[in-house]
Amino acid sequence: MAHGERSQEPYLRTRTVQYYDVHFDKKSVKVNEDFTLVGKFRLMEDWPDAVSLPETVFLSAYSPGPMITRVESYLNGLPARQSFSKLELGRDYEFKLVMKGRVPGRHHIHPLLSIKGSGPLVGPGQWIEVTGNKSEFVLPVTAMNGQKIDNLEFYGISRAMKWYGVWIALAAFWLVFWLVRPLLLPRWIVLQKGREDLLITPRDLTVGIVLGVVTVAITFGGYFYATKEYPYVVPLQAGTGKVDPLPKPKAEVDVKVIKATYDVPGRSMHITARMTNHSNEPLSVLEFSTANLRFVNLQAPGSDKAVSADYPRDLVARDGLSLSDTKPLAPGETRDIKLEASDAMWEVERLVSFLTDVDSKFGGLLFFVDKAGNRTLTEISGPILPTFTAL
Ligand SMILES: [Cu+2]
């Protein structure tokens, strides 16, 4: 049932695409019923050298096989049927995916960004139950010329099969035509005796010419028939789209990582960061999020609402995020704060191969909140060292 999201290297999951504010509107749908996935992602400024830049990017949902169907998809409000080119690092994008149940079962569904050269980078996975019967699945569409297609799932398949039949029959005839005669050795002996003229008879020549004419006639005839029956044909679209990132948020807090360690026996990440509040409001650290794992500071204002009810619980740290001091950062203040994100999730989600990475760095998003509940986020990244001290 799983599909390998945990096997991706930590540098891919913590330093490339950081998803946030992801919502699934349903947990159970019938076959043919729509559900919607919305969310945002930040492309990390500290993009790893080993990963191709998001030059060609395709947005979709990830499921173990074609269990769901994509009905609509949007990136920053633009239809995302095709790939987009040149997404910008350090910027945010907003997506919306409307999907439809196809095969009954319990499926793990993720938002997914496929980056050419790097592969699939997934957001948080939610279990979606699809109920009903596969045989009831239909995908009706209305074509641009007004033609109604009852079920795209089987549209045109019988015609494609007939064409396969025609070409296979012709190929089989040609093969059998030569195979029924004495083959390799007799023909080799004829060659040795210098009687090449016996190898191809006038009948062979006639059949060959007739078959050539028939093949060309079917090809062109089929083409003319198709253009007559379907005068308006849109080819598969191969170009890429362009999309502007969301407006750049004001850099309200400056965060510099001074030291980061991963405590192996304690399953705990410790980050010491120098934070400067450039806003006019006192700000508290609300959340540290990386690779879809969420560590919420339970003492921050509005922390009870930080994680929505539809967010997968297995990605939320039960004890949240601990801070060396929880006093809000006053406007203009600079302070070193130590964050501690401890949970067995690091292990369960196989994010501890910081130890074996050639490039031991981590990344994530740090969210801040003011008294009124307004949120601001900052990218945080830096080198990380594993420590093996016993508890
Ligand atoms: Cu999954």
C-alpha cells in the first residue's frame, strides 16, 4: 500500500519543496465522487546542488497506481494541465487539485510536484477511502466541438484495437508468405551455386508490390478518413506554461542558524538560531515544519488551531516544539533561541540519514505568529551534525 515516499533522501525532502497549509476536503469518497486538495509550497532558497532546479515542473497527485483521476488542477490559479517552466527558488506557490475516486480501496494520496531531472517530491499523504464499484466509474466529457463522450475511459479503444488488427494481419501475412517456403539452408545453397535469380520469383515480386501499395493506401486512406470525420483535432500539448510566484511576503523575521545537531539516540533535532524581528508586533515561534513533519510550539498563541483536523496525524509531533525561552520576540529585538524538535517520527519517516549524506544539511520552514494570530514564515537551513551521546 505504501509507495516509497519514506525512501527518499532527507536532502530531497527537507531542502527542496516544503509544503504547508495542505488540506484535504474529504477522507472518504464514492467511485466518481470528487475531492479537493489545496495547499501551498515554498521552493527552498538553499536548494541542494545534487538536485536539478525546478526548470520544468508538473503538478499532480500521488497515489499507488491509478486509483484516482485528476479532474482539474491549478497552480496559482492557472490551469496546470501541462508542465510549468522556471519556478523561482525562495518563492511560494499555491495549488489546487480536484480528484475523483476511481478504484475502491484505502489509498494514500499526496500532492506531488514532479521536477524534471529530480523526480517526484511529495507533500503530506492522507488516507482516502474510495467506496463503491470500479465498474461504475465513468469519465464523461464534452469535447470542444460539443460532442458528448459518455466515458473517456474506453473512448476510441475499440477503434485503436481494429487498427492494431489490420496491421498485425498484414504483417503476419507477409511473414507467413516467406516462412512457408524452404528457408535458410536451401536458399543458401542456391546462393552458393550462383543462381540468385531463383530466389525471388515474379509472383514474390507481384505480392510485394501489391502489399506495398495496400500499405500506403491504408495509411493515406486512414488519414483522409480521420481528417474528414474529425475536422477539428487538437494535438497533444507539449509546450510548458509560465506562472508567477505568489507575492513575496515581507521578511519579518531574520533567522540565522548558528548550530544544528541531530541527537541520534534521542531522536531529536536541536537548532540554535539567531532571530531578529523586523516587524512592528511581538512575534512568537509557532511551528517548525520540514519534510511535511510538523512541530508546533504549544505555548504560542493560536497553537491549538495551527494544525487543521484534516492534516494526517502521523505527521504531527505529539510533544510539539520545545523552545529555550518562549517569550515573544519584541519588535527590533535580536535573540538566540534554541529549538528542540523531538519525536520518533524522525526515525519512522526515515529522515535520520543525515548521518550518511555527503552534504549534511537540513532545511525547513519556521512559522511565527503575532498576538492577533497573523502568521509569517521564514526559510531556515544550515549544516547539521549528528551526535551520538547517550541520554
Ligand atoms: Cu503515501
